[in-house]
Amino acid sequence: MGPTRAAVVGAGTMGNGIAHSLALGGFEVVLIDSSPEALERALQTIDANLAAGVERKKISREDAAAARARIRNGSSPAAAAGCGMAIEAVSEDMAFKHAVFAQLESACAPDATLATNTSALSITEIAAALSDPSRCIGMHYFNPAHIMKLVEIVRGLETSDETVAVARDVAARCGKETVLVNEAPGFATSRINAMIGNEAFYMLMEGVASARDIDKALKLGLNHPMGPFEMIDLVGLDTRLKVLEYLHATLGEKFRPCPLLKKYVKAGRLGRKVGRGVYDYPPET
């Protein structure tokens, strides 16, 4: 039998969605963040998303209540004590991730599986923070994590077969499909998605078409569920820029970030999370 208790470190957009998914899958979940405000926002988001699921008849009111009761919060990775699975969902900064994983290794059981939700960084390098890197793996969820079906399982240099099996089992118990990827910069999905979004910004900068028409063209012409600018606003322009900078450094010129994307980030246009990105998002009334 696999783990029954799981920790999620980072209460942002991805962290609260992963916690939601795990709780619906039957796991006892501790959602960890050093910011009380971030935790409060995350729990409010989970409450709203569970209520929306009930309204759309995707889950029963009883299952939603049971899932919410399985989620508690914590202020540091030490709150992961006793968890057989921990998933890190903090910002794409290697030093920060190393610090989180070192604390998780101290807090969790010696046989706990330690996963990262990174969308591009090296699993092998993240695992170097651990005395036993064989139990580190990538579990790349997609936004919104409680709805999107795919979890990209990413194997580092020293990830064990047992760790792969646990990660796949945890995802399956939450109703997810998985693909197994051997570590490479950007894995499979982020590498392709980053290139599409970057090229869209170059097209916008060159005046090929408006952002809305580029989005419309890819949705109606290529059957993409979201346009590239809608996607980047959802993911966060700063997050996408960090991914592109990493891919540019590791894979070369074809991933050089578009200057217009850099300009948007410098202007603070980071996407939906701040109310403006490529598009503006008025506050809900």
C-alpha cells in the first residue's frame, strides 16, 4: 500500500490545486506555506473550487466536504512529519528548492517520496540536496491542477524504479493520467509550450496580428483549448520567462526570450495573478 498522507509545499496557484487533487483522491493533506495570507487565499480558493465542482455535478456535496476536511495547513516543511509523500510547488529558483528539499528530508519518513512540481528545472540537480537522491522525482501538474488530467512524471539520473511506481500510483489514485519522461530541459510539455508562447510574443512584437487574433487562430485553426497568450497569462509571464531563460541557457538560441515578453515582466504585467498581463482582468465584483 502506498502513502496515505501527503504534504504540499507552496500555497500558490499550483500548490492549492495539487492539494485539492490529493484530498479528492483520499489523501490526508498538509498544505505548507510560510505566509499566513497565502494559506488563507489558498484555502478560500479550494473552498470555491470544491463548491464549483458540486454545482457542476462533478462531485457530490458529501465528497467535497470529506475532501475539505482532509486538508490542514502548516507554516514550515517540518509540518510534513509523518507524510509518505511530499510535493514541492514553490517558485522556479534552484537555491530555494534545495532549501525546501533539505528540510523535507529531515521532516519526512526515511522512505518518503519527495517530488517537485517544477516545469523545467533539472530533477537531478534538485535531488542533489538530498542524502538519498533516489527518492526524488518530478511530478509536473498542469494548471488548474485539480481539473487537468495529465501529470508528467520526470525521472532524474538517480530516481529509483520504486519512486517512479509510487509517483504513478499517487497520480492514478487522484484520477490522473501519467507520461514518463527521462529528464531533459523543459521535459516534454514545457519545452513545446514555451516555444509556442515565445513565438507568439515575437509575432505580436512584429505586428503579425493582435494578441486576440493570434489566440483565436490557434484555438479555432489548430484546435488548442487556449490561445498562447491566454495560457501565458494563466501560468504567469514571470514564470514563463524563467523557463525560457533556463531553456535558452541549456538548449540554445531557439529559446531566446522575446524582448517584448521581458518588457511585459519589467512592467509588472505578470498575468491573471496580478490582474493584468497580455490582457487586463478587472477585479470580480
